[in-house]
Amino acid sequence: MTSVLVVDDEPQIVKALRINLSARGYHVLTAYDGKTALSVAVEGKPDVVVLDLGLPDIDGVEVIAGLRGWSTVPIIVLSARTDSATKVEALDAGADDYVTKPFGMDELLARLRAAVRRKTKQEVDEPIVRTSTFTVDLTVKKVHRDDREVHLTPTEWGLLEILARNPDRLVSQKQLLSEVWGPTSVGESQYLRVYMAQLRRKLERDPAHPKHLITEPGMGYRFQL
Amino acid sequence: MTSVLVVDDEPQIVKALRINLSARGYHVLTAYDGKTALSVAVEGKPDVVVLDLGLPDIDGVEVIAGLRGWSTVPIIVLSARTDSATKVEALDAGADDYVTKPFGMDELLARLRAAVRRKTKQEVDEPIVRTSTFTVDLTVKKVHRDDREVHLTPTEWGLLEILARNPDRLVSQKQLLSEVWGPTSVGESQYLRVYMAQLRRKLERDPAHPKHLITEPGMGYRFQL
DNA sequence: AGCGGGTGTCAAGGAGTCGTCAGACGGCTC
DNA sequence: GAGCCGTCTGACGACTCCTTGACACCCGCT
């Protein structure tokens, strides 16, 4: 049974979601503020979180960061704000999807299913990522190039792991910095340049013209298979 | 069965729409003023609303706001072609499309189908938008044209993403500028012209006669599938 | 025909980002 | 303490991208 944690300070929204989700066979946990949400998440281990950004105590983005500190549970953000700045902030912090209020219940349910589907699919996925020149084994944390093991430092590995877990996907600088160096270091894009260069020197055939560790100027980096 | 709410104070237009829509299998609800429209919408839960802006009691824009307060139902605005400022206002308030009077029944029906299609598609969560010449993958942030990857700059991508997330829908200049360049740049329509031109050069077969990135003079732009 | 608003196009500059190197700093082992 | 390793920092050239201005165009209006 899939369990959903609903976090919102508006009782009528929580109530509406509880009714609709229960009717469809979900187990529903609730919280009305950020602190409660975090502790309920720890205890209840929900399979997916529906989070309103406008909470009475802590900023929603910090709740996302708090969850992402130890969990990869899918997070769907609810918000009345339509401006893209808030949206990007939430997604960069690690949210999976974004729904603006007012929302249709059908739409939310569809996104919920999609989020859970993505998650389970990701977990079943092969934990070994291969390119033409090197392979990344995510379970034993080892990288091979031409059948020879390549030694990576912890930071190098942290960076490569995130990219390898999102093959073909564009990963934003903010997300990389936040997940490897912590949320306080978003902005230190120099780190990224240095460590991407090191990874390329160790893994790419022609580090000056990378084929797999691709820069998308102004946006982020991409692990090209 | 798809139900349509028609809101107009001119009886002959309501009648004409009722006949044409019924004949095509739509269930038709009607209202002759704004207040009635809002209450009928609450009770009838229409799948799409056709709304004349010139109503006897409340301003059409406020009707849109009233609907948007609790519903994401697609709204197609009807309007006499003189008051273009009002039309932009309507789009910014959350309307999905507009049709100028006098209108061809075929055109209205096409817009209606497009609006409904857009809505259901959104719920199914299809993150890849396809046209006859290029595809936009919203999850991995990639664009392909003729099986070749096309590189976009951050601004180009930002613009295309908003349009692609609202296929078939007319998006106002104000909304585009506000979401890509920030709320302070809502007057810099020159940006839009420059970047739309770049997108067309990269994506359209004949950039001088675009088939998918359409300009609606005075209003905004539309991503035509 | 002339005018003006909105639009499409192009090119040039300047701002900002990226890759790279080299060195400083701190923790660890021997 | 010496040597090693990993991380951080500053500086530089090279490059990309954004902005801006100029001008032609289309179309409705006077």
C-alpha cells in the first residue's frame, strides 16, 4: 500500500486530499507545518510527499532540503505562486514536480502516480551505468576505464554519482552544488569547474572535448551515455 | 461526454453555439451574465468554458478570476476585436485562448478541441512535446530536429519550455517576459522578438513562415503542435 | 501616399561563464 | 616533521551568451 504524506496548513485542502487519496487506496499521513512534516516523514517513511510551500513555521524550500538530507522520496510541491523563480528554487532544492493552486484533483492524482512510477522504475534500474569509454558501478562505488579501475576522491565520486543516476538528464548547477557541497555552497560554481575538469581528465579520452561529461552553458551538466 | 459552458449576453450567439455544439456531441450549459456563469460552473463542472468578455453585470476578466480561484478548466474568450488591451488582460488573468468576433464556427470548434486535448494530455503527464519538425523533451531538457540534437541557450530554452508546456495555448507577452526575464522586464518586448527569431531559425523549416512558433500580433505567442 | 505601431532581422559590444593551471592549506600516515 | 593526498582559491585567456541599436517590413488608419 502506497503511503502519502500531505503537508499543508489549510485544513480544507488536507481534508479534500485525505478523502480523495484514501478512496483510491492510499494510506494518508498529514502535517500542518514544516517541523511536524519532517518528524512524521522520519517515522512514517511515506512513499511520496505532497508539500505546500506556504507553511506557517519554516520555508517550504527548507523542508525539501531537510527531506533530501536523508531521503530520495518523491516530493510534489503545491504552491499558489506561479512565478518561475519560486518554481526553479523548489525544483533545484530537490522537488520532483510542481503543481500550482488551484489544482484539479485529477491532475494531482496523475502527477502522484507519475512520481511513484518514476521512483519504482528508477530503483529497478540497472545500477551499472556504461559509456563507450568507462563504466560506473553505483552499488560498489567503483569506476572502470578500459578494464582498469580508476581511483576517485570522495568529492569526485559524489559529483559523478549524481550525474550517473540521472543519465541523459540535464542536472542544474544548483542541484549539484547543493547535493555535493551542501545547500550553503550554491553559487560556488568554481568548485564544479575544477572537479568536472578532474573527472574529465580521469575518464574522458579527450578531456578537452568531452563526449560524456557535457557542459550546458549557463544551465548545468549532463551525463551523456 | 464533454460539457461546455457558453457565456454570452447575445441570445443569437448562444443559440448558434448550442446548436452546433450539441450536433457534435457536446453537452451544452449556458449563462447570459457573469454571476449566473459562476454559479452554473460550480454546479455543472463543465470541461471547458466559452466566455464573452462583454457581459452586462461583471467584467469578463473578473469572471475568469472567479473561475481560476478554484478551477483549472480551460477558458476560451470571445471578444469584439476593438478592445485588444482587455484581451491581453484576459489572457494574463488565466484565459487559455481567444477568438475574435465575428468568428467562424470551425475555428471555435478547433480551439475548443485543442483546449480539451491540452487539458487531458497534461493529466496523462506526457513530458515530450512533438511537432512535425522537432521534438521537445521537457524532462531531460533536450530538443531534437530531424533526429539531430539542437543546442539551445538558457534563455532560448526558458522561452521554449513555457510555450511547450502550454501547447496550442496563446501565451501573453507579459507572461513570457515575466517568467523568463523576471517581473521587472515586462515591457521589453524586443527580447521576445530577438529570441523568437533565434528559436525559429533553429527549429522551423522556414523561419520566415513559422508553422509552430506563431505570433499573435499585439497579444503573444502560441506553440502550434 | 504617408504615418505609426508592432514585428522580424542582423550585427557588434560587453558582460558573464567556463576550462585550466598552479599553488596554498589542512589532515593523515609513516 | 616529512611526505602524501584531497580540497579550496585565485588568476588568466578563451569562449558563449545577452543586450542593444539600427533598419526593413507589414498592415491598418488618416
